Amino acid sequence: MSSSTDCGDRTPPAKRPRTATRCLQKDLLKWSAKDVQVFLNDHGLERVAAKMNEHGVTGLELATLSSQDMAQMEISDVDQLKVFQLREEDRRKAAVEGVKIFNDSVHGHIELHPLLVKIIDTPQFQRLRHIKQLGGTYYVYPGASNNRFEHSIGVAHLAGRLIDSLDQRQPELEITDEDKLCVRIAGLCHDLGHGPFSHLFDSLFIPTARPGCDWKHEKGSVEMLDYLINSNHLKKEFQRFGLEDKDLDFIKEMIVGPAESELCSQGPGDWPYCGRPVEKSFLYEIVANKKNGIDVDKWDYFARDCHHLGIRSNFDHLRFMAFARVIQIKERREICCRDKEVSNLYDMFYVRMTLHRRAYQHKTSNAIEHMIKDALYLADEFIKIPGTKGEKKSISGSIDDVEAFSKLNDSILSLIAMSDNPDLKPAQEMIKRIEKRQLYKYIGQTAPIDENKVKYSKSQGSQIVEDILAAGGNECKLLEPKDLLVDIVTFDYGSGKHNPIDKMKFYSKSDPDKPVSLKREHVSHMLPSLFSEQHVRLYCKKLDKKCFNVAWKCFQNWCQSKDYGVEDLNDDDDDGYPGSTPYTTPFGTPSSRQKNNSSEVPSPQSAPCLLPQMFLR
């Protein structure tokens, strides 16, 4: 049976040709001069197309042409405006089409601008997946496995939410799309310069391996950002979204802060920045607030670290955003908060102090971090990392070569452990001690309660060790200075001995444009009277029980000579937080002199509890 319709000789309809506009919309930066001409002709700009074709304007140049450039091509003001409109439409379309959705464990589903996605998809940023946010704390809290990668994405998200909320409530601030994008990028890139095990690298290892070197991870972040942009050819992507050199300066300034910024040598009055004028001073308080410490960086790591550590946080950053307002204070504009939210801010700083006490400065965590530092130091000169032009750098020398530094992460410890280089055997033995839990033994700690008593710097650790051994007499000859470690730990609310809330301005419901200060005594009489305290901890590196007991006796005698209280010896509990054991009566009081001889210690069970005043809220 034959078909009623014969399709064999039918010619298929010609396909509709795809226009250059449709094919090239997503590839503006890759267009040739011919592509640009076709695009402009399709939009009715034949005269402009001819002029630009004469000058060989490519897609990249089209995305960055200024009014002056087009005037030199004899393009009229009206046609210039049409070109700018087309370019803006392309930017907006690219921004919408390139948005990616991330499912974050803390903030839920978040949207990221396509330029941020371009930055994330680079080896320099992916390196952050392999750097623990909490360093050695992971060896104490099994849940503290979060990395700098997700923290950086979270900070970018919160930075965007805060600046968007300020723009919505106060359009008179004239916050531009470029401002918003720069703030997000600064949040995303603020931790690019962290080394292995985060703060362990720049606060412990570098001062040991390179005494006198003041390198900090903020400086490394700025250098890494430049390297990321150049090595991945992202300059044109920045230009596509309207970001110029001054915007890149602005991003770096938000990361490194005013004290260390060398990007601008001149400015109006005492304004230290060149990325943005003083009228937009509030933008510098979003990512890293150098004035009072209230910024989105802390908000993310408070929420994220509490989530992973299993510690409850009472601070609500979303509520702060809802009440944040920019107010003119003298020559500058600052982010202020509603007066009734002062308790929420005290909760924020109390969460900070609690996290330091229970996790970041945990006695066992600090012991492990010092052991990791010692392992890195023992291996430093024997590990060679290829850098610029193939030049080999040591671990500590990598901070001078950003290419070498970009190859460093927490895996350096595994690299040392697996090496067959006999010179690395001492470092490998230290790593084995960590894995077998043969840690530096915690002896005890003391915390001067009187704020007027002497405060120690970390550089005095070696001298304190000498003093402790001298206080022990002949029996302490069993120990050498290298057998002991003094760790000086400071707990505060982020502003040293000062109350950070004193640096914050508030506003009332009745007068939202008038900044006011709120004193501690006007908020509550139950707030702490001191905002900083220092603990001096002693560890014994030897595992011998006799050495441990001798070190304990030396520490007792030293505390007695200084009239310090001393924590009861209790190293069985790796959890909780240091300082949970009651402090004994200070040795120097009249009652202790009458009841105790020089070698006896008051019983902690019978002594009154002298908790530091920072606990008294």
C-alpha cells in the first residue's frame, strides 16, 4: 500500500540564519572588529559601526570605551549615549545569566554574581578548600572541619545583603552597582592570603621562622588577588562589569585596612583611601571594620564556627542588618544601629570571647598548634616549593613569592610525613606525636585578676621560661628551657582593654539622624567591668612524668613569687574550656603566707573561687 503523500522529493525548509547578535551576546569580550560592526548594524547604528570598524574596535575595547575615546572617533554625543545603553544592557544580561546558586550549610541558598563565580573558579581560590578555618582546633573538636572556602563565600553573601539593605532604605547614599560588586568581591577575597592552618601560619610559624617579619595574611590576600586576576586573565571580566583600576584599589583597601594600606599616598584631609571618597566612608566598615570590629567577616565565622563546634550563639546578624543605618558623623558617614539593639551587640562580642575561650584558645588546641608550628619549622629549610621562574622557596620563604605561596595549604603536613628525605625525620617524629596524641603536656595557667598588674607580650615567653626554672631551685635542673613552652593568651572583646561599644554610635526612633553614644552603665549594671584579661599557660614538651611534676612545682613557685593565683592541675579533660577550674587564693595574701610554706599550694577545693571579672555579666 502506497502512501498518499510522497515525501521523498520534498526539500526541507531552509533554516533561519542565526544573527551575529544572537550568537555573540555571551561572548562580547571575544568579539572581533567584524563582530562589533555586525552587532552595531543590527541595532541601527550604521554610522557608529563604520567609525569603529575604521579603528578596528574589538569586543573588549567596546566594553571599555570612554566618551573621550568615542569623541576622538568623531562619534556624536547622541550615538555615544546609545552605545552606553547597549553596553549597560549587555552587562545586566550577563549579570543575570551568569548568576549561580550555592546551597550553604549556614545561610541556605545564596546567589552569587557571575564575576564572583569567575573568581571562585580559579586555582588560587579553590586552594581555600584545603585550609582549615580553625587550624588545630579540629584536633579537639571533630566537627570543626570547615574551611576558608565556604567562609569566604559566606562573607561575600553577607556583605551583599548588608549593602543592599542600606541602599534600599537610604537611596540618598547613592550606592552604585559598582560599589555593591566591589564590596562583594572584597568579602569573597579577604582571606585569599591565609597560609596552612589559617592563623597558625602568620601568628606562630612566620614569627618563629622569620623573627622580625611583620607579614600578615591581609597583605598576602592583596598579593594573591593580583596574582589571581593576572594569571587567569580576569582583568577583562572586571572591565566588562564596569570595574576600573580605582575599583580594584577600593577592593584591596577594604581587605588590608587603613593602617597597612600603601595604595594611596594622598587624600583629602586625613582620609587615607583613594578607592572611594570620604562621602562613602561607610563602605569600608562592611567587610573588615577597623574601628569597632562589627563587620560581616565576624558574623559569618560566628555563625559558621558555632554551627560546626556545637556552641550556641545568641547574636542575630540579620536583626542588626534590619536596624543598621548610615549617619553623618563630623566629616564621615558611619554605620550606626538602633539604640535598643545595644544588648544584641554585647551578645556579639560575648560570643567572640566565648569562642576564643572554649575553642580558638583551647589549651589542647594551642598545644597541638605549637606542635604543628614546630614540625613546619623543623622542615622549613628542607621543603622546596617552585615559585616564579622555577625558583625554589622554603615554606617561610614562600611569602615572598606569591606563585610559590599559592601552592601551600594544609597538605604540607602530609607532604612532610610521606617524604623519604632523612633531613625531615625530626619533623616527621613531631607529626607522629600529634597523631599518637603524645602532646605537649599542659601544666597549668595563671591569670592576674588586677588589671593594673604587669601584662606580658608573646615575645617574653622565653624569658618567662627562664624565670620559672629559676624559681624552682636545684630540683629544676632536670629541665632545660627547650623542654618548656609558655603560651601567653589574651581574651578580650576585640578592642583590647576597651569596650568596643564605646566606639559605636546609635540612633533613636524619634531622631534617626542624630548619632548618640551609649555608656555601659546606662545599658546594664550586669555587664563586665573589664574587657580584657591575660592568661599565662605552661606546657612541658617532655612526656616523662617526673619532668612533668618538676615543671608543675616550678610553676607554683613562680606564681607564688608573682603573687598570682594558679589553676588546679587537671589535664584529663580535652573538652570544655580552659579556666573552668576554680582559681586558688593568690599566694601573696596574708592568709596564704600564714597557712602555707613556700612549697605548699592552697587546696583549690577549700580556696574561694576568684573568677576573672570578664565572667561577671
